[in-house]
Amino acid sequence: MKDLHIDKTTQTPKIDFNAKTGQLYLSGRSLPEDSAKFYQVVFNWLDTYVKNLPVSTEVRFKLDYFNTSSAKAIFSIIVRFDELYKKDYPISIKWYYDEDDEDMKDLGEEYQDLFTIPIHLIMQMDE
């Protein structure tokens, strides 16, 4: 299975999914004009990934901002991971937020309440 790499733009996040290591990383801003089209590539990759899982998976969300349609896609991604977790697959989610970004922290806390999978909130300090 090939890895999934999508370079970051001003409107879309960087996607760096490594199929062998199980390191899945999303970072940046997510404001694509057509979120469904952009994230369909991610969903298609994940459909194949879950059939060829490595020993474990770590998902890192390091998003600065995302719009409502991206929020739906991110929610759908977490749903897929939560289903794996409920089947006793070793998977963890890390949700990064800047120390002054209460909205992103609050959203991570909401996700903690909505899902079974542990979502670890990690505050990033301004330099």
C-alpha cells in the first residue's frame, strides 16, 4: 500500500499518512472550496488502510483552523478510528492546539466526550 502525501496550501492541510509505520499526520488550515472532494482522497486511502493495518496507529491532528465542512470530514475520520479502537486495535489520537487557541482546545475536548477512543490534548507553547 502506498503512503498518502498531500502538500499543504493556504486552503488545505498537509496530509502525511505512512501506511507501514501507522503514523498519520494532518496539519495546517483546512478551508478547501470543496471539502467533500478534497477529503474523498483521504477516505479512499483509509478504506484501503483499514484492510492492511500495521501493528498500531498514531493519528496527530495539528490544525490551526478549519471550516464547518472540514469539521464534518474530520469528525468522519475520527469515527473510523473510533470503530477500530472499539475492536481493540491499538490506536491513539493526539490533538494539538496552541496555548492561546481556546476554540481548538474546546473542540478537542468535545471530541473526547463524543468518542470512546482516547484523544490526548497537547498544548503547544508559543515561542
